[in-house]
Amino acid sequence: MTAEERKLMRDREQQRRVRIKNEADAVLRDSGLRLDPTKRDLFQERYLEERRRIDRELRQEYEVRRQQQLERLKKEFQPPENSPGVSSNPGATTSGSPRR
């Protein structure tokens, strides 16, 4: 990875962190809570922990659903074994040379 690519990745990560912190600030502001700085920091920390947990669960759920979809599609598009042009012999070759 080039130095420019690494810098770009660091910049994107920093932007993501700023965006999430701003989101946590907005959630706190919209909640109507008035907290001292210590409790504000604790609120933001807990908010971010819960967000990470929810994001992780959603990613896992998405991956399970994606795998289920893939399996369903594989079954749907897999040719039947008795179909013409499909060999029922797994060792058969389609090339012109005989097996030895």
C-alpha cells in the first residue's frame, strides 16, 4: 500500500470518527438531557458502545441472510442431474484427450 493510500485510509477513518462523535452529540442534544461533562462523556461512550454492538449484530444478520440467498439461488440455478449436456459421471472430461 502506498503512502498516499495509507494517508487516504487514515483520513477516512478520522472523518468516520468525527461523524460518529457528531452523531452522538446530536443524539444527546436531541434527548433534552443536560449533563455535566463527566456524565456527558459517559453517555457518549455508552452510546458508541451500543452503536457498535448494533452495527455488529446487523452485519452478522446481513451475512446470514446473504448466505441464505446465495444458497437459494444456487439451488434455483443448478442444472438438474438428468439434463442433457451435463455428465452424471463426475470423473468424465469434456476435453478430446482420453484419460490414462
